[in-house]
Amino acid sequence: MANPTLLILPGDGIGPEVMAEVRKVVDWFGRNGRPFDVDEDLVGGCAYDAHGQAISDAAMERAQAADAVLLGAVGGPKWDKVPYDARPEAGLLRLRKDLELFANLRPAKCFDALADFSSLKRELVEGLDILIVRELTGGVYFGEPKQITDLGNGQKRAVDTQVYDTFEIERISAVAFELARLRDNRVCSMEKRNVMKSGLLWHDVVEATHAARFADVQLTHMLADAGGMQLVRAPKQFDVIVTDNLFGDMLSDVAAMLTGSLGMLPSASLGAPDPKTGRRKALYEPVHGSAPDIAGQGKANPIACVLSFAMALRYSFDAGAEADRLEAAVEKVLADGLRTADLVGPGGGATVSTSEMGDAIVAALEASL
Ligand code: NAD
Ligand code: IPM
Ligand code: MN
């Protein structure tokens, strides 16, 4: 049987640095009974430099065909002045939209070894394991009109549009409820129905979906601003949070700091299962960006990207045992005291570079055999 295919898009800034460490892990699995056919292409600023657009049509075709896509990060100050539609982030947004990756899973877990590394007190984050389910192909990211108009009186007007249809809210809430059943069976939905019509519809559709198909799951609602406050006041009260594209973007960066660093948070972006094959299109990427402030210095934490590959093993390749093994290897290196520079806590600063962290994870995988 042919090997499953992985398209790797390292991107810009620290993207290629963290992806080089994931390659070591992918290669290790290849040597140990889980081979992949790996292809690589450009996305983001580097694609703009090469082709004048943030992702080429050829790369999009390869992404459509791949069993899973792994992406590093895109963007950086070098491309601040490029046309808006060709900016690096547009490549990532096109991937999400064209592959219809509407369900973005952003788990925030606090590893025991990092319980003193969060900006919150140990007792608030110890054992934390929450999952943010972010709607990814709708809302204000894609709603039309989206434009800046010259009003002709020295003023301009900028418009972004938040749009949600029933089916979009239904399918993302169904994903959240299904995942909750595999966890602590609790979902908290966040919107702002007190100011937004889309928040009102969001609330009502989540309620209806719950009543019709998921009444066994505990459902609560919070206004998203209060939700952000609760996330830093008492984060362990949550199990699964389901929210829209923009709130999910912000709340997941907040959640990152509960785990010690933005460099720890992986994500999976999934499409609907194909009715014939059951296969979901999928893209896996760290929650963090291209970190221009530390790019090229060997300081980046590769764990978010490595854990994103673990999510690929679990969600795209039916390889839960391998995903567990990889997560345990990450747990082991952290328990051994290895720290990249972003992990600031007791015991001082960085002990390892990006590539030393990747090597240690591979060594821990090897030792786990
Ligand atoms: P960022 O996530 O790149 O960085 C925020 C801070 O976190 C920086 O101080 C950075 O050094 C640190 N950081 C992030 N990841 C880290 C890691 N793995 N290891 C150690 N430290 C890490 O966010 P930003 O600075 O606001 O954005 C920079 C660029 O990245 C922008 O162009 C933005 O659009 C883009 N971006 C891309 C993605 C993506 O590709 N998925 C996500 C977020 C931001
Ligand atoms: C993320 C990023 C992206 C987003 C940007 C780079 C388009 O911040 O994946 O969290 O806003 O979704
Ligand atoms: Mn973000």
C-alpha cells in the first residue's frame, strides 16, 4: 500500500526552524514503522518572493491532494508593504478556506514540569487540559464587504463584516460536542449576543444543536469578554470552549500563556469527513506565528509544531498510540528540565536551542522503544 502523504509548508521566520525539528520526528517514525511520503512547498512571504503570491496554485493543488498538511508559520516585517491580497497571511487563509477547514482544535494542556512557568499561579494551571474549538472559515475573517473606502473629505471608512449562517454554527458546535464526549463532556459556548446579531444566532443554534443531538453533554454559555476573564481567573473550570473565528483566535493566545508559552500550543484544522471515504482534509500548525523577534537565532521552541504533528498522527492517520508516544517524549524532555528561551520559570533561562530540543525529543522517542 502507498505511504500516506504529508505536505510540509515551513513558511517564514521561525517556521522553517521549528519544522526542521518536526522533520526529525517524522523521519524517526519513518524508520520505525510509520513511513510518510513527504513533499515540501512554499507558503507566506517566501512564496510571495518566489511567485508574487502567498501560495501558488500548484501548492494549493498539492495541499488538496495531501493526506495532511503541516504548516510552520507565515508573515514578518519584510512583507509589511506588499499588496493586501498577497500578504503572507493570505496564503494561510486561502488554505483554510479552500480546503474548507472549518474546525480548528486548539488544545491547551499544562505539562506538570511547566506548572511554575505560566503567568498564573501553579494551583490555577496544574493539570489544566482544555480544548478551544474555533470556527475557522467564517465570521469576520471572510465576511463581505471587507474594504476601505475613501469618503473624499479626508476621511476613510474601513469595513469588516461578521457573517455566520446556521449550518456553519451547527457543524462547529457538533464538532465541539462530539469531542466533549471523549473528554469531560462539558462545552462552554462563547459569543457576544448582547451586541452582535451573529452572537444571537450563534447562541440559538448551539442551543438547538445541543437539544437535538447532544443533550447528554453539559452546555453553558458565556459572553466572550467574560469568558476571557474566566480563562485567566479559573481556567480549570473549562473543558471544551466553542467560539467564533476571531474570539477563538484571541482566546487561544490567552490560553497559551496558561501552559507556559505560546511556543507550546499545537492546533489541528479539520474539514468535514468525506461521505465516501470518511477522510477529512486537515492542516496542522502551531498556534504561534513567525516570531520575527527571535527568528534565525536558534531560540524558537519547536514543541508546538511537534505536538501539531502528534495531532496529525491522531486525527489524520489513525495512529493514536504513536501520538501518545510522541506526547510522552515531549513530557519526558520537559520533565528532564530542558527549556528553550521562551520557557521562563524556576531554574533560570534557556538550557537548549531549537535543534537541541528536537534532538532530545527524538532521543526520548528512541528510548521509549
Ligand atoms: P508571534 O506568535 O509570531 O509571536 C508573539 C511572541 O511570542 C513573540 O515574542 C515571539 O518571540 C514569541 N513566540 C512565538 N512562538 C514562539 C516559539 N515557538 N518559541 C519561542 N517564542 C515564541 O506573533 P506576532 O509577533 O504577533 O506575529 C508575527 C507574525 O506572525 C505576523 O506576521 C503574524 O501575522 C504572523 N502570525 C502567523 C501565524 C501563523 O502562521 N499561523 C500565527 C500568528 C501570527
Ligand atoms: C492564527 C493566526 C492567524 C489568524 C493569522 C496569521 C491569519 O493568528 O492562526 O492564530 O488570525 O487566524
Ligand atoms: Mn492567532
